[in-house]
Amino acid sequence: MPYDCCMTTDVTADFVCPECQARYKVVCVRSQSPPPATTVQCLVCRHPFAAANGEDILKYFLVSRPRVRTYPAAKKHDASQQQKAPPWERRGLGLS
């Protein structure tokens, strides 16, 4: 185990992602060694979170996802709105 954590001083708190409003429980664990230099991000929108608070390690547990998508979604290609030319016109055969 890379970290010797003292589990008797754990503190929990509610946390809401500022980007997508996903709800988390955050557990603050006192560590006897320095916290890792890793990044933590939202499981829904990938917004970065703090991995540590001083010498305390922060663990995030997803409680609920947002009900309505409040973060920008990737645009999907809608093929039904776009009409393709027949294959002979795309090849430049000029058949009509």
C-alpha cells in the first residue's frame, strides 16, 4: 500500500461538480506521506478536481449523475438532412 492513511480522522462532505452538477461524496483522508501528484476529474464531464488538500488526500465518490445534460455535448453528424449525389455524379460521369 503506497500510503499509510490514518482512517480515524476521515472527514466526509457533499460536493457538486461546478461544470455538470454531478453530486459526489468527498472523503478527506489524513496521510502520513505526501499526496500523489495525480489529477482527478469528474466521471461525467471530466472537469478537473483537487486531488489533495494540503497533506490530506481527497477521494471522490459519485452519488448521482445530473438529470439533464448541462455540459456541451459532441455534435453528431445528421445524415438524414444531407442529400448525397448519386454515385455517377460523384464520380464525375455526368449521367443524367
